[in-house]
Amino acid sequence: MTTSVVHPLAHGDSVIHRIDPRVRLLCVLAASVCIAATSRPGPLLAACALAAVLVLVARIPWRPLWRRLRVLNAFMAIVLLTVPFSMQGETIWQAGALGASREGLAQALRIILTGNTLVLLLTSLVATIEPTVLAHALLHLRVPDKLVRILMFAVRYIDVLNDSRLRMDRAMKARGYVARCNAHTVRTSAYLVACLLAQSLDRAARIERAMRCRGWRGQFPVLNHFHAGARDVRFACLFAGALAAAMVMP
Amino acid sequence: MNDPAIQVPLIRVRNLAFRYHAGRPLLEGVLFELRAGERLGVSGANGSGKSSLLQLLMGLERPAAGTVELFGHLCRDEVDFRPLRGRIGLLFQDADDQLFCPTVEEDVAFGPLNQGYSHAQVRGIVARTLADLGLAHLAQRPTHQLSGGEKRAVALAGVLAMQPDVLLLDEPTTCLDEDAQARVTRLLLGLPQAMVIVSHDPHFLRCVASRTLLLRDGALCAMPVVRPVLRSV
Ligand SMILES: Nc1ncnc2c1ncn2[C@@H]1O[C@H](COP(=O)(O)OP(=O)(O)O)[C@@H](O)[C@H]1O
Ligand SMILES: [Mg+2]
């Protein structure tokens, strides 16, 4: 067995991990709407602090969290380098013909804060849900069946597909292939992609047959159901209260 | 076990012909019967059409000529095959094709849920099937994290959960190590169902099959008598 592409943050046992996934999804949805709707720094800072607290409570390991934040903030560096120079307003710094505006800087900081808050929220509340449970929770929240099935099959088969990619990669290397900047490399990469596509189509056809063999008629039965308890209600109330308090910050 | 239904063969195939590409026939005049309690081994070279034959028996491919009768019913198209699919279970050559549900428990439950059992009944069936095969400890595991042998066993559990009368097994032991092969062999010997077992491992077929046919040049024929092979010590 090779390592999984799907990264497990879900195998924890914090308070957060035990909250009903549906409740957690609704909390994230509510928080995202509020954060997107506000533009004042006070509420944004408060929401960011709330998300940070949740990350601590969920006992997310530092390494995967750091990796996520690094990817996001590498992107955000571009925002910080471009937005202040592209907005009109009071100039606070002049670099040749380009001037950075106070409003632009404030806007860039807002975008960065919003982005980080959302990543912290998603990491603490959604990444801690097992992907398959997440799919079920989405089904129960009336997200269209087809979309959720795509997610489920992706989770199930991404490793199988990745395995065949790694196998082909190794077979190519064993025959002396080295990726270079030439036509041969481009053609070989195209063959690899085409081969993976063909394999996926074949597999999809075989899976469909396997499903028909077991009586499938286009409807997916769900075996496990969720039960929200008092703890979930308490969490939802606490979260709603904290979010409301954050939003009325000066 | 004296009821007249036993007199009718579970599977009767007559003059079956099949091809994927016009002009390149794969099967021509396949002829056999499977009766209750029988374990029919089918051997044959790679690409001789063994998997295709099993797909034809399930109604997943359409024959060019000839007939397939399951449990005494003549089956021509999807409508004829569909109600019988629960009574005849196919174990696919690649277990990854069969295990598409997220967890082992749900995968085993897929068939019975489709058959219309209630959730409580399905839970019972799943628990019983997994326990019978000694797989109870795997119930909550994600299917994509199982080992090759575990995948094969869970796929078999998914088929058995539908309580079929006939099993079609496509190379149930390829890619398994000796331990896992021995486990599968023991498991198959303990099952009451009639089976068609496709394999090109003569030793395995001798262990589990009550008779063995060879698929060659598009038809099933008797196994040639094997001359004793020189043993080097
Ligand atoms: N879906 C398909 N389309 C075209 N040709 C196929 C298809 N499936 C199998 N074949 C071809 O049919 C032949 C028999 O395949 P198969 O029944 O899988 O053989 P076996 O299981 O005995 O190894 C092979 O030559 C294979 O390439
Ligand atoms: Mg085959």
C-alpha cells in the first residue's frame, strides 16, 4: 500500500471532533457569510481570534497547519505587493512612478486577514471530518446528490489512480526516461495523461457493472445516520454567540 | 434437498458465441451446465475469454448467438437478468472495481439495501456476513486502505451478503500471497453455494473444484491429462 493522497487530520479525539459534522458545516457556512459581509477590521480580528481558538481546541498538529498557511500566504504576498499600488487614495510610500495608498494597504490587509481566518476555520471544523463522513453530512444537508457522489468517488479512487500514475512513472524511469525540456518529454507526458484517462474510463465502466451486479438502480442507499445531541446544540449556541459578539466589535 | 427445482440446472449455457470486434470471435459454441452443489473450475490462457464468459453469464455483455438460462429462465436482456442478479453473485477480477463504498460496512450493506431490506435487517446481515468470514474487525475501515487479501475477502462478503445461490469467482486468488490463498481456499470449501471458479492455478483448482474445464479456442473442453512434471529436489 502506498501512502494516501487524502490527508488525515480527521483522526483526532478533541471536543471538536466529536461535534456532529452537520453542525460544524453549518457553523462554517454562517461564519463565512458573516466574514464576507463585514469589512471593518475589529470584527475581522475578532473572528480570526475565534478561529485560532478553535484550531487550538481541535488540537490540530502544527505541521499540516503550517503547510496550509504557508501555501495561502505565499499567494497573499502577491496581494500585498499589488493591491496597495493599484488603488486610489492617500499616498504613503512612493517607489518611482508607483505610489502605495493607505486605502490599498488597508484593503490588502483585510483580504489577508479574511483568507487566514477562513483557512483556520476550515482546518479546525471541516478538515477534522473524515472525508466519507463529510460526504454523508453534505447529503443530509440536501447538497445535490450528484455533487456529493463525485466527492465520494473522488475520495475512494484518487489513491487507486495515483497508484497507477506512480507505477507508470516508475516504469518510465526504469527505461531511462528523464523529464527534460524537449518534444519527447511533452509527448511522453501526454501519453501518460491519455493512458490515465483511458484507465479511469475503463475503471468507471467496470465499477458501474459491479454496481449493477449488486442490484443498483441509480439510487444510493445511506446506511448510517447522524444524531445531533445536547452537546451539539451547546456548541452551535456557543459558536453563534461568539460569532455575533465578534461581528459587533467596534 | 429433494425438491424438483434441483433437477433444473442453475446455469445452462448453449452454443454461446461472443466477440468484442467483428471478425475476431472470442467465444464460439460454449456449452455447459452448472448444477446445485457443483464447483466448476474454468481454466484457460490469458485473454482466452474467461472474464468475458462470466460477464455474459451476468448479462453484462450480450452474446452474438446462443442462450443463457439461469434457474430455468431464459435470459435475453437486462429486464430478464435484473431480478436474478441477487441470486447469482459475481466476484470481479479486480476487487477495487467492486469496493466503491467508503467503508467496509457500507460496501457490504450496498447489495442488501438495494434488495430492499430494512436498515435493521441490513445491519444484521452485514454483521453476520462479516463475522462468518472472520472480517468483523474491518467493519469501520475505509475500503481503500485495505490490503490486497482483505480487499478480496471484503468483496466476497459484499457478494455473499446478497445470499446468492450461485457464485461466479473471477481469479479469486491471483495477486494473493500463500497465506491469503490458503484462507480463500478454506473459505470457498466452507460455502454451500454452487460455483464457477475461474483460475489458471491448477493446484488451487484441484483443491476447490469438483470438475474443471478448459477454455480454449473459444470453447469449453475437457482438461487434457497432465503428464507428471519432473520434480527437481
Ligand atoms: N471491453 C473490451 N473491449 C475490447 N476487447 C476486450 C474487452 N475486454 C476484454 N477484451 C479482450 O478480449 C479478450 C479476452 O479478455 P478476457 O475475457 O478478460 O480474458 P481472460 O479473463 O481469460 O484473461 C482479450 O484479448 C481482451 O483484450
Ligand atoms: Mg480475466
